[in-house]
Amino acid sequence: MVFIMYDHRRAIRAAFKDRQRGAVLTTHYMEEAEAVCDRVAIVVSGKIRCIGSIQHLKGKYGRGYSLEVKLREEQAGLQQVALLHEELLRIFPHAARQESFVTLMVYRVPMEDVGSLADSFAQLESAKQTFSFEEYNFSQSTLEQVFLEFAKEQENEEDDVGSLSTSFRWQRLHQEGPVPQSQTDSVVQQL
């Protein structure tokens, strides 16, 4: 693993800027990749799954936007929360509530619900005035979230291989017929 100090990030970028030079950095830390790389490739199970600029990867493989709305303590009643939820769904019709706490509501907003960022922020500001919530955070998927989606894909592939392997063993045992009591320990050890 490589950790790059903040001061060194600038030096690395300066060393490569406007020159015909390049380097390959391998890391699981997307923050490091964003700080020093112009292009990023994500490798899953030994194969490059995507490559491009950071903005390209976020736009193409990200899961839209994240919206967090922090309510004031005195505004966190069930009726107020329900009305605010309706308003947010009016602004972003396909938004899905991910989490909801007493003073925090978290939504995933798909790209197609965001016509222009200026309009989205204007509507959120209007809702903030109407519902007097404390603050909100509206942000695009991070490179870390894109990376984690691909990592889940790898886990799913590994789970599928594991279940195939297990079912193959079960079929083999089933086809061979009953195992004599004296051999059960060796069969269990093989599994």
C-alpha cells in the first residue's frame, strides 16, 4: 500500500504536468487516486473493468447523487418529515430514501432526476426556506462509491464460485452413494 503525504501529492503532479511522462500507481485508496491521477482504471478479478477520467467514471458508473437533509430538532416531527419527504419526491421523483433518523434524511437520487444542478440547488434552497431545515448536502457519487460497487461485483463472483464448488461436491457425494461410517471422517476432511 502506498500513502502519499499531502505535500508530496503536489510535487508528484508537478513532476508529471506538461511533460511526456507517466506513472502507474496501484492503490485501494480512491482519495489518493483522485489527488494524483488524471485517469483511473478499476481492476476486478485481474481484469480492467473500467478506465477513464475520474469525472467520466463517476458519471458512467456512479449511482447518481446523494442527498442528505439535516432537520432542526424542533422540526423533526412525523408530520413535518412526511411533508418534507413529499416535497423531495416532487423535486426528485425517483429518489429513494436510504436512511432516516430523527434529524437526518438520506436519499439516493438517480442522474435522470437531476436536469441541471442549478435548478436542483434552487429547488432545494426553496424547500429549505419552506421547511426550515438546518442544512443539506447534495453531492455526486464519489470515486470510492464507484470502486465499492465494482468490489461488490467481485464478491458476488466469488460467492457464485463458492456455491458452484459446494454444489459440485454435493453432487459428487450424492452420485457415489452412501458413504460407509468408517469413511465419513475422510470425506468431511476433503470438503
